[in-house]
Amino acid sequence: MNTEEQKKAAALAALDYIKPGMKVGLGTGSTANHFIAALGEKVKAGLDVLAVPTSRSTRDLATKFGIPLTDLEKHPFLDITVDGADEFNEKFELVKGGGGALLLEKIVATSSRYMVVIADESKKVSTLGRFPLAVEVIPFGVRATAWKIERAMKICGVSGSIDLRRKEGKPFKTDSGNAILDLGLGSIPHPARLSELIKSIPGVVETGIFVDICGIILMGTKDGVKTFRKA
Ligand code: 5RP
């Protein structure tokens, strides 16, 4: 299977975890999109679920596929969230935020009993950090927030670039109206510590490091889908 087929296979395997009556968090990104399409087919065939999207793009896609939507105001406790990841390691630690939806993704995932990650095999790494780490920040004082992040990086023994994410020549805006700083670290030996330190900086809203949130990973491989379950 090529990468796209692996993503789709992982997404289809996630359907096994969806039971009638469940409230489901819907992730963002190309892998999550495969899941949304597949769930839409099940809904068309009569499956009764309610879903909470993690971004405008996911909301639009879920609407297109006829998936009934709700929100965390009406349903603050969800049964399951199915989402992609930019990287994961054997400790079930993730880097997310490549699509800029990390804040809503983290809120929805931590409101769910289970988070199931669906991914192709390129996302499995021995050490997180090859993929740039997204940090969502308030637009006010971005450069000042950036130097404080650099200081936090030093304290954690990591170094690298800090880039303001741009889209079509303009600073990228998240669905919550914030900016994203992408940290090119190469390696993150202590993800939880780095995330906590960065999150203690005024102006930082959230980081793309997910620790102790995901319990099941469905990874598409050349030969089929491999399931990792946290003990
Ligand atoms: C969006 C995310 C995505 O889950 C992550 O970027 C993976 O995307 P894709 O499935 O397209 O590889 O965190 O904020």
C-alpha cells in the first residue's frame, strides 16, 4: 500500500471502534478526512452518531457527508475521538498541528474517553521532533513570545528555528484567530517537559505535543493495519 492507501486503511479500521449512539470527535487533516468520508457512509446506512468537529474544514466535510454534528457545550463528554498525527512514538506521545488545528484537537481529544490515532507508517518515529512543533500563540507580541520560547527550548536542552507560519504570504490564522510558531527542533527528548515549559509562557495558548491523551494507534503499513494499544 502507498501512503494514501495506508491512511485510508487506518481510517477504515477506526470504524470498528464506533458504536451506535456514540459521540465522536472528528480530527483534522488528510487521514481524518478519510475517516469522515467512511463514517459518512455508515451514517447514510443508518448508523446513529453525533460528532464534534475540530476545525471549520472538518465541520464542512462532515456536513457534506451528512454526519450529524453537535458541540462541547451540548455534549462536554465524548466517547471517542479519531484523529491523525504528524508523528508518534512508542510511548504514544504525539506531535500534532501540521494542519493548524492543534488547540481544538487537544480540547476535543481530552474531552473523549478514548483518542484513536490513525496514521500511515511514516508517522512512527523513535524520537519526536523531526516534524516542526506547532505552538499556537496570541498574535499580540509574537516576537516577544518567540524569544521566551527560545529560552524555554534552551532550558530543555533543545535548539532550532522558530518560524511564524504563513499561508499565501500572510501570517496563518487558526480557527480561533491565533498565530502559529513552528519550532524546527530535530529532536525532542523530553516532550512533556518542553510542552509544559512553553505553555507557562504568557501568550502561548497550546503546543502540538500530546502526552497521555492517545491510547490506541492504528497504523497503515505496506502489509495492512497494525494496532498499538497502550497498556
Ligand atoms: C492537524 C493535525 C493533523 O492530524 C496532522 O497534521 C496529520 O495530518 P495528515 O493526516 O494530513 O497527515 O494535527 O492539526
